[in-house]
Amino acid sequence: MFIKNYEDHSLYIADKIYSGNILITNVVEKWNYNDKDSLDLSHFKGVVSYEPEIIIYGTGMNLNIPESNIIYDIQKQGIGFEFMITESACKTFNLLVSENRKVAAVLVL
């Protein structure tokens, strides 16, 4: 599954357009996080259960650094965790998918 394009707070995957925050594993689904909420480990519960090698967190238009305990708790489970603006996260996700890595992305649109 590749991200075709990201523009104007919309994501194009396959033949669908997504405009809300999403989680991408082997499927695309709504990610229950409102960027006005305080981000905590519970927001990553569904992502961690997928058991990816790495989680890519796209923080939207601006870089928002997650609390260190979130990063630590995820990495403690043997899962890599990277955060970056969403545009970069989309490119990184596609690169990792092309390398046949088991990657998950949580993207603030």
C-alpha cells in the first residue's frame, strides 16, 4: 500500500481520498486522535497491536515532539518510533514499504 499524494490536508491512497487523521497498517482506518488532545500512549494502542517494525508518526504541518515516555514505551516493546511532519512521514512510509518493511503510520492531516 503506497501513499500516492499528500496535499491540502488530504491523503490519496489507491483510489480513495482521506481527509481525517488516519492509521495505515495493512489497511487504512481512522485514527482516533484530535490534535487538540494531549497525545498519550493510549493513542498508539491499536498501532502497537499490529506489531510493526517501526511506527511513523506524521505530526501535521508543524513538528510536534511527543512526550519522551511515549517514545520510550513504544521502543521498549522492540518497535522503532520516528516522528516528523506529515509530508515527510508519507515519503518515509513509502520508502519503508518499498523495502518490504512492516511499517505502520499514524498521520495527522
